[in-house]
Amino acid sequence: MIKVDPLLRESYFIHYRTIMVSETAHSKNVCVIGAGPSGLVAARELRKEGHKVVVLEQNHDVGGQWLYDEKNVEGEDPLGRNPFLKVHSSVYNSLRLASPREIMGFTDFPFLMKKGRDMRRFPSHVELLMYLKDFCEWFGLRDMIRFNTRVDYVGMLDYSVCRNDLKWVVRSKEKNSDKMVEEVFDAVVVATGHYSQPKLPSIKGMDTWKRKQMHSHIYRIPEPFRNEIVVVVGNSFSGHDISIDLVGVANEVHMSSRSLNISEGLSKVISKYDNFHLHPQIESLEEDGRVIFLDGSCIKADSILYCTGYSYSFPFLDTKEMVVVDDGRVGPLYEHTFPPSLAPSLSFIGIPKKILGFPFFEAQAMWIAQLLSGKKALPSRDEMMKSIQEFYHSREIAGIPKHCTHDIGDFEYCDKYGENVGLTPIEEWRKSLCISSLINADANLETYRDSWDDDELLQEALQSPHFTQLGLED
Ligand SMILES: Cc1cc2nc3c(=O)[nH]c(=O)nc-3n(C[C@H](O)[C@H](O)[C@H](O)COP(=O)(O)OP(=O)(O)OC[C@H]3O[C@@H](n4cnc5c(N)ncnc54)[C@H](O)[C@@H]3O)c2cc1C
């Protein structure tokens, strides 16, 4: 076996990259923060476009949310109030995908079933991590990533002097080292995800309640709740999954929901389990352990688990207030991606919600790469601001609250976004499978991952060019 001196290998890659960079007149020196799905596809697209790319990733491996972390939750603040969290992933042990695998893949890399692995349509989180690792190997992305490196600061080199040729200072720290490394880049792509920083309700008595309270961010397994009376706050994806996880172990599970108008699927689960109960919102928490609900009902609980969602948070980012997070809105962002005053040298991937995530991240990555190389241009700053204001206004008129600014839920928008960078529209089967699985989940919450009635569509998907393009056997 030939042993390659790591230093030599590194210099080879640096040299290789330098050559690539000098081949294209418009290549940029780009820092991508995060090696989750968004950061990985960004790195690939940027490199494809001839840019020199460094991905800084605080964890030891790729995967982002899908890099399950059970070990470090012990050291995390249970309510996650610290903006610099110790743990990134909020994935729990029992988690299976909420979307069928066939709609999840990047456009040129289908999420295939692989023999000897989890071949289910809605596989466990482990299988998605494997898919992302396969993606990295297939496109040779690992060389671009610096692992165990957390970005602590990103700021402009001197905005007042060079507004049109912005440079970014990035300070990062390697794990187990006190040394801060400072680098300057032509562009920064923020791909740090938004399912880590707990969003908490404000409840009377919450600060003085003496018993166990935690956010779902650090929930991993049901065992610590054995024989307990648990209140689960929140009636969304994790609230459902975690309650179902707990009913077999806890004595009683009490879900507190903002609305008692619940889905057919949730009512089926509640009527199936004698120890699962539904309540309205919590009115107050009392020092003796009582939890009082808005309808006056009350229970004495051992634990409260807040499945109340996550906030956008960029604790490392200093944009001099040119990008702010306000009530779930990251803004101003043109097309959820570009801050008009700082684009294209600063961009965000993965902000939108209620979309087919991976193909959308891919389109964002392509647009950023093409803008940085000068192949494409953004409208003027004023035009971008006008478009953002019009978008906010239209949402307001439609009665959509500010915290839902980035909830897209619109295939047409995604198609237009992709078309702009040369992607073909989302396949009809992908759209239909997305809708049929949402309908199934709504009606059959406990069973939708194992039984469905869209087999015909599924067959159509599996025979489509998307699934056959790599010419690989299952
Ligand atoms: C419980 C749960 C279930 C989900 N289920 C689904 C599902 O079924 N289907 C679906 O499509 N999506 C699901 N999601 C959404 C999921 O977050 C996305 O699929 C996807 O992981 C988003 O990718 P991302 O790269 O934008 O962010 P992430 O996956 O969060 O990756 C961000 C990366 O940035 C790194 N990072 C953050 N800050 C720094 C820093 N300062 N310095 C260096 N690195 C940093 C992180 O370590 C991480 O690796 C789920 C999320 C959760 C929490």
C-alpha cells in the first residue's frame, strides 16, 4: 500500500484547486458554513462553476440534522436558551422520514433503496445520513470540508470602502483548540439549518416550575420518561412522533395543543391509547407540579416536553443589521436567498420551509454559483427591495403571519425558481407523491409510513428517468 504524506496530499489539493480557480476568470474564493444537505449541494455547485470552496463544519462528519447525536445532549441546556448550542441535531432515535424517500433526493442523485440497508419507503434517519454520505462520495466532496471547525464570527472586511467588492472575514475555531483562525473570503454561503435553536412559549410559572422541562431539541429516547406523567406541548410533527414514542413507556401523556380542532390521524391515535389525552394551551405552571390548562383542567406532571419548534439563529453573523431575524422572518432576503445590500457575496441556503427541500436547496446553490461567476446577475438593490416589500405585502393581505414568511407550500414558486437556473420543473409524480403522503399522514398518523394507497404513482416514479439516470441496480 502506498502511503501518501498528508501534507503532500493537502498541497496537491491546494495546487489542484488553484489550477481550477485560475482556469476561470470569474472564480471566487467561497466559504460555505455547514455540511448538511444545503452546504453539500452548495459546495458541489460552486465547485462545478469553477469557484474555490472551503466548507466549515462544526461536527465531525457530514449530514447536518441527520448526523444523530445522542452523546452530547447531556451537556446541553434542556431548554436550549444559549444561542451557541452544543448539539446541532434535533433528531430522535425513533425518527423515520416524514416524506417518502422517492421525493427527497437531489435532482441528479436519487435516494435509491440499497440492499442490506433500510429499504423502507419512509426509512429511519440513519438511511438519510447514508444517502448524504453516498452523495459526498459520488461527487467527491469531502476534500472541500474542514470538519470539527465551528464558525464563531462572519463580518464584512470594510463595507464603507468596498461595497461593490465585498470581502468577508470568517473566524473559526477547531474543536479542542483555543486557536482562532481568521480567513478572508470573496463570498460566504450560510447553510447552517434552522431546526436547532429551540423556540419556547412564554408560560406563567415556567421559570419557577421545579420539575423536568426540556425542548424536543434534546429528546432522544422515551426511556427517561418511564412511568412518568408527561405533558407534550405542541401538535406538530415532533409533538406527534414523540407522543407516540412515549405512550408505550410513560404512565400518561397529555398533549397540549393551541387548537382542539385536530387531524383525523391524531384523533385515531388518541382514541386508541387510554393513556393519551388532549388539552388546550397551558394557562400556568404551579410550584407544586400542577399544570393548569386554559379550560381549567389540571394535572400534576413529572415532565414537560416542549415540541414547539425552532427559531432561525445566526449567532456568528455580523451584517451591521443589514439582515435581521424578526419573529421568524430572516430579512430582507430576495427570493429567500439574497440580502439586497450584500448579495451575491452573502447568501443563505435552506431558509424556506414547506418545500421539497433538497431540490430547492440545489436550485439555490446553482443560482448562487452562477451569480458569483458572473454568468447571471441580480436585479438592482432597489428592485430587489421592491420585490421583497411586495412579497411581504401580498402575504399580509392573504392573512399570513410574519412568522410564516418562509413557508412556501407552492410548487409553482419552486418550479419558477428552478427554471431560472436551468432546472426542469419538479416532476409531476414528485408533486403528486408529496400530496398523497401528506393526505395519508393526516388521516393515518400512526401508520402512514407503512401503509399507503399510491402504489401506481410510486411505480411511475421508480421507472422515471430520475430513478434510472445513474444506471445503478437497487
Ligand atoms: C426532527 C426533524 C425531522 C425532520 N424530518 C424531515 C423529513 O422527513 N424530510 C425533510 O425533507 N426534512 C426533514 N427535516 C428538516 C431537515 O432539517 C432538512 O432535511 C435538512 O437537514 C436541512 O438541511 P440544511 O443543510 O439546510 O441544515 P442542517 O441539516 O441543519 O445542516 C446545517 C449544518 O451546519 C452546521 N453548522 C451550524 N452552525 C455552524 C457553525 N457556526 N459553524 C460550522 N458549522 C455549523 C451544522 O453542524 C450542520 O451540519 C427534519 C428536521 C428535524 C429536526
